[in-house]
Amino acid sequence: MYQLKLNPSDKTPKYKQIIQSVISDIERNVLKKNEQLPSISELSEEYYLARDTVEKAYRELKERGFITSVQGKGYYVNSGESRKMRILLIFNKLSSYKKIIYYAFLKVLGDKASVDLQIHHYNARLFDEIIDKNLGKYNYYVVMPHFFPDSEKAIAMKALEKIPSDELVLLDKDLPEYKHECLTVYQDFERDVAEALESANDLFAKYHRVVLVFPSDGNYPVDIVRGVRYFCVNAHKEFIIRENADETFLIPQTAYVVVEEHDLAELVKKVRQSSYTLGTEIGVVSFNETTLKELLGITVVTTDFETMGRTAAALLLDNKKIKIKNPFYMIRRETL
């Protein structure tokens, strides 16, 4: 028997929840054209609903062209193939890297879906509001679950639980504490960073220490710190953390790993104003590839943002509920 998605804690009227559930499943091709729906009596008994509630929902679905009725036989799905999926992207922030993911995602979907974008700005309460306002209005919710600190994360997890797991897609970050099966395309920040740095052990051989320039107020995953520390322990390098490049003094035989663009520019400027040679006495590694960094010859560790967007969209179209790690690597250039 067809399973409705009804949320007892949702204040949306039950007949509207029935409508949203049926439309969602038609658009995701869970309900196929000409498939028979449960009768009004069956749904009423199965979900303890008043007959008038189910009848009202079916009447509106019929008026809107989603279902049709056959005298003496029941209700049938009237359409499915031609309707676009509706997808809500909920990003943590909008940056040049997120835009790459966004446009790659759209390109793969083409005209098969309509996509809206909202930003939660690392604010779990805002994220909760976004979910409450949009629950039941989309076929899929694609979420970047970056929330800090842990108190915010707890609120965000409760908000995520409101989304049916078969409608949720986690992007950019895995959530091991989310116990349901859903499509996930993620970075493993700690492991990825450590392995990318280890792949350049030959270049790091000339440096005695590694300084990570990591702003504590930048909403960056602490897993990055763990990854750099893990590399340093195994490579027998001194490990130092600094808040920003403005207050960081250059020390020869040191490799600097920087997260923010401002710190990268400040560090390169300091090296050029000093007597040290970039890539020999001072090393610089930046996070996330850009065209400008390629032109300037900056060594980077980066995920493949375009692949992330493409992969998520392709798996979503195939209705796959798998967990896949996005490619992450180092690009060797003159600054290391």
C-alpha cells in the first residue's frame, strides 16, 4: 500500500500534507503514471484520518491535474514524467567555491528540475526556520551541514530530522551522527588534508616546521587543524597555529598553510619584502584552487568543487542513496 508522509508535529493541515506527499512522490516518480492510489476509506483507516480530510485532498489533487478518478474503480496518477523536480539548496555561505558547486549542479540537472537557493550562514536557528517554512514544498533538500559550535549543531540535527531521509542530500560534509540512509557527497577534511600534505613529503623535506594560519572566528572545520597536525606528527615537523598572517613573523625553513585569501596575500607580500626565497626557504600552501592561484603559481590543497556539484546532481537524478567521498588532492607549484 502506498505510504503517505505525514508529520504529526507539523501544524500544516492534514489534507495539505496528503497533497504535498502525493505531489512529491509523483514528481520523484515514486508514483508512476496510471498507478492506482489507495481509496479514501483505506487512507482514512490506515492513518486515522477523517474521510472528509482525504476526500478534500483527493479533490484538490484532481482539480490540479495530478490524479484522475474512474467511476467504480478509484483514483489514478494522471501525470509524472513531464513535471520538474523541485530542489532546495541550503548552503552555509555563498563564496566563489560554492558558486562552482551550484553551477555544476544546475548544469547536470538541466531542465529536469527547478532549484532554489537559501543560505543559513552557520546559524542553526535560521536553518531550522528555513526547514519549517519549506518542508513539504520540495522533492529534495540539499544541505551543507556546517554548524559551529556544538550547541548550534544539536539544533541543526533536530531540524535535519524533520526532513524525510529519502528527500535529504548532504553536501560537502558528512554527518556520522545522522543515523538514516541518505545521499551524501562529502569531504573528509582531516583525512583529506593529511593525505594531500603527505603526497608532497618530498617537497616538505626542506622545511623544519609547518605554521597553519587558521582564524578561530572563520567558521572553518576544526578537522583541518587535526589533519595538518597529523601530517606534522608523522613527518616529524614542528607544528604551530597562528590566527592571521598580519601578526605572523617569517621564519626560514618554514612552510605556511593558509586558509583565507587575505592571509595568503599578506604572507606572499611579506616574503617578497624579505630576503627569503619563496619555495626554497619559505613554503606556502593555500586552500582551494582558483584561476588566480594557478596564474600566480601558488601550491594548493583542494577538493574538486565542480565534481562535487556534478556528482550530487547525477546521483540525485538516479535516485541513489549512497555516500561518496569527493576527490581531494594537492596541486604542486612554485611556492612549496
